[in-house]
Amino acid sequence: MKGIKFVNIGAQFNSLRDEILKKVDEVSQSGEFILGKELQQFEKNFASYCNCKYAVGVANGTDALFLVMKALGIGNGDEVITAPNSFLATAGAVVAAGATPVFADVRDDYNIDPNKIEEAITERTKAIIPVHLTGRLADMSTILDIAKRHGVYVIEDAAQAVGASYNGKRTGSFGTAGCFSFHPLKTLNAYGDGGAITTDDTALYEKLMKIRNHGLKNRDECELWGYNSRLDNLQAAILDIKLKHLDKWNMRKRRMAALYRRGLQGIKGVLKVPADAPGEEAVYHTFIIQCENRDELQQYLQKQGIETKVHYPIPIHLQKAAVSLGYRKGDFPKAEAITKRILSLPIYPELLDADIETVCSRIIEFYAPK
Ligand SMILES: *Cc1c(COP(=O)(O)O)cnc(C)c1O
């Protein structure tokens, strides 16, 4: 029996092998590995893909968040509101910047609840970081409205949502800045770590370009203290090749999501299956269902050779690292309740329609009366 893996990163390489190896050869011979012309070209293309004026390549998605906060002067004594059910990096970047993460509970689409943001705002709030979790958009118009009324920044964590859009407007173009990850497990992925920041703000862009490179204005003059957080020229060259395929991959994932929706319709035991909201074009970084007897279902699928995951089993506010923030079990009932029901099913462009059908059949079998 052929198993269905949760990810298969190698499969994508085979389809682009010749083009990528040729480019690696070319860049290697040029000897331009740091801040080269391939990086500039990718930044230009990525900004335009995200409907933004500028993009800045950085070392990873966590740094993207961290550097934006640093550039905006967010740090000690400041609070930043975000979701407790994200990947750890969102809150981790806030802590690294010296600020305090303040969590707000989520809605049924796993994204931050604007009403809860409003309740969490204090005089110390400097920014809101909505996470477009699972490749679906947070409620940006309401969030932008709240931010405007309270005079705080909106920094999008779009690490899981490259290419997702609302009424045709893409993630990374709503807030003051958008933060992306090109980690190997993200849809647009590098061969190692990578990230980018998008923005329309010229002053912020110029500051970020310096901050990611030691604060240097040119080779010898340092204008402000910065960091070393650049996107490698080789990675940028590879990402630029992949960017041309991104829409096709996202479309493929959207089709798979539709197949899952059809295949899982009306199954007793499957409590919730994700679907686009009106105006939304999600990219389904993960396809998370909610189900009864989740652990048993996961084991059953594993026995059938189908690999699944849970994103994420422990909310950030209940992690050991978060103890000093003073949260307790019960503080975010929605985010906590779903941890026992959520299951991420395999979804990546190289899977076949038949694979999706197999996963659905096994789930139907599991819940069938015995
Ligand atoms: C992956 C991810 C990040 C961090 O990106 P890295 O490139 O791994 O640093 C941040 N936020 C979310 C929601 C992510 O999924």
C-alpha cells in the first residue's frame, strides 16, 4: 500500500530541477551570494505579486516580524495584540523585540476575533498582528478600522497565506507591513530559511533595507544599529523561479480543498470543514477539519498509511515559555477548545485527486457504524 505523507518537499524539486540547477550554477559562478541582483529582482517581483510597492528580503519569517517591530520603534513597555493559536514565532518575535504579547481569542475560522482585539487594547498597545492562519484571511477591514480608531499599527503575519486574497487584494498589502516566511514547509519555499516584508510605506522600507544589513547606509557608513538578517541571493534566485508557479500551486490546493469538502460532506463525526468566506480566496496552507474522537481517527489514518498533524496542540499562552505573561487555562475558550478537535489533512500540489479521495474514504470508514 502506498502511503500518503503529510508533506513531500522533494517532489516539487523534480519538476523544476533543470531550471533551478542552471540558476544555482550561474549564481555560484558569479560569486554574488549576498545582496545581489537576483535578490533585487525577486524583491521587485514579490512586491508586485503582493500588490505592494516594496518588498525586503530577510533571513526568515520570524525576523520579518521582529525587524518590522524594531523599525516601527516597538519595544520595551509596549503591548502587541495577536492570536494565541498561531505558530509560536508570532509571539516569539514580539518578545524578541522587547514588547509584551497580548492575546485575543479567535473565531470559527481560527483567526483573531476583532471584538476580542477591542477588549484587549490598552494605552500601551502599539500594534495588532493578525495571523492569516491556515491560508485564510483574518477580518482585515474590521481590524484596520479598530487600528485606525486607536492609532496602532497593523502588521500582518502572512507566513501561511502567500497569495491569498480578499476581494482581489492580496495578503501583505492590508497593514503597515506584511511578513512572509519561505521556510521549506511554506507554499513558496526556499532551500533553507528565508522571509520577506512587504510595505507601501517608503520611509519604513528605507529603514528596513538598512536594519537588515547592520544599519549600513552604504559600504562604510552606519546610520543606526541594525542586524544581519538578509535573504541569500541564491535563495532569492530560487524563489524567483518558484514565484512564477505559485498561482498554479495555490489553485491546485484550492481544488484539493474543494475535493475534501465534497468528500467529507455529511459525515457524522466530521464537525467542521473549512470553506472560503464571501470575497475570500484562501490558499489552504493547511486543511484543518474538526472532528469527534480526533486522536483515534488520527491513529486509524496512520495505520492506513495516511499521515496527519495537529496545528497546534498547545496554544501559545499555555506554553511553559509563556508562564511569565500570566495567562491561565480557560482564558481563551475558543482557541483552547479546538485543540482537541482539530486535525490537519495532507494538502500539497503534488498529491493526486485520488489521494484526497483515499483520505476521505478512510475517514468515512472510521466513522461508519460498526
Ligand atoms: C512559519 C511561520 C512563522 C515563522 O516563519 P519562519 O520563517 O519559520 O521564521 C511565523 N508565523 C507563522 C504563522 C508561521 O506559520
